[in-house]
Amino acid sequence: MSKLKVSVLQTDIIWENAEENLKNYNKLILQNPGSDLYVLPEMFNSGFTNNVYGCAEDDNGKSLTTLSEISRISGAAIATSLILKENDLFYNVFVFVKPDGRIIKYNKRHLFKLGGEGKMFTKGSERVVFEFRGFKILFQVCYDLRFPVWSRNTEGYDLMINVASWPIERRKMFDILLRARAIENLCYVVGCNRIGIDGNNLFYTGGSCIIDPKGEYIALANDEQEEIITATLDTDTIQEYRKSFPALDDKDDFNILV
């Protein structure tokens, strides 16, 4: 059996101010030690912005460098997203920063056209499932949550992580879809959403949570509050449930073509 202690940081984000956001997350993580993995909201260092020219960094930028240092000091991995530039293209990138300095990246597949993301960013084409401390983890960013084919559990992953900036207008969908993804994929799901008001005057109420393979909340943050929720996940729970209810054995075969 493998165990994974996960902490989800539901916070406000200072608009387009990487330096102050990095200071805040550094403090929160180092003052709350003991977890194997810390999950931060989407675009943790800027808020959900299309200001790619003002906020994008590269792999050697301040944000990834600082996250790597926090990960090294804490001995824990950190999962979040930020804007990265590569070959003159901009991506909303999920990063999984490990204590040994390795960074695994996933480029957000489903860009939120309603919010202008599709005009400024390039979409990803590769799903990423990465193993960490005995857990196979699927990476997702916000709007990816609406697309069940992209989430379908074909690799036997144990945990889906979705880092989000999901505003109050559609908050009900966020709550429902997180639980649906857990139920249909027989896996743990972690959702991390921000709170507060951003530079586009959008209001966020949170809803950060940790959900078990039956779709039940293990931990749920209070609305509109900065809060850290923590739970210890174990692979035995998943294996026992999948053995008693082997729905994944009946899944449809398919290929994603584009």
C-alpha cells in the first residue's frame, strides 16, 4: 500500500504580481509542513490572465526557480499552473515540481475561448500521467474538467488533480464535475480553486476539495475563505473498491485523434 498526504491551498491571488504571490505561497507551505504534495490554484503567480507578454516566464524564470527551492526545502512536491513561453508560443502549463529538482509539465488542452484564452495561448496535445510515491496522477487545468473523454481512466491512474480559476457564476458545475470525474474513473480527485476578485472583476468562492473514488468528500474547504485542507490518500482504498465494483473493466476503447 502506498500513502500520499495531500494539502490543497485555497487562496486569493494578487493580480499579476508574481513576487508577492511567491512570498505568500512560500510562507503557507513552509509554515504548514508534513505533506507529500501541495496543490495551488491555476496561474498561482498571476491570477487567470491573458496578459501573456507581461506575465509569461520561461523554465529559468523566478516562479519555477522559487517553487523548486520551496519543494527542496519542504521535501514535498508542488502542483499548480502558470504561463510559460516556449519558441514564441504561450502555454498555460500545469507543473509538478519535485523535491529532487525535476519538473514535469502538462500543457492545458482545453482553452477557455469564452475568456479569450484561445486567442493568446496554444493548446496542448499530450495527456500526462505521472507516478509519484506510488500514485499514478493525471494532470488537469480548470476547463479540462468539462471534457470526460480527456479524463477517461485508460492508464489505471489513482488520482486526478485539477487546478482551477473557476468563478462563482459556474461554481455549481465545478462542484458537480469534480465528483463525476471521481465516480466515473474510480479514482481520487483533488480540485483546487482560488477565492477573491481578480483583475477582470471576476469573483471566486473556492470549493477546493479532496474526493474519494465513490464521489464523497474527504475534505472540503469553506467558501470564500483562505484555507488549507489536508487528507491522506491510500492505494488500498482504490484497489479494494475497483475489485468490488470493476466498472473500468467495461470501459469503451477509443483513440483521441486530434
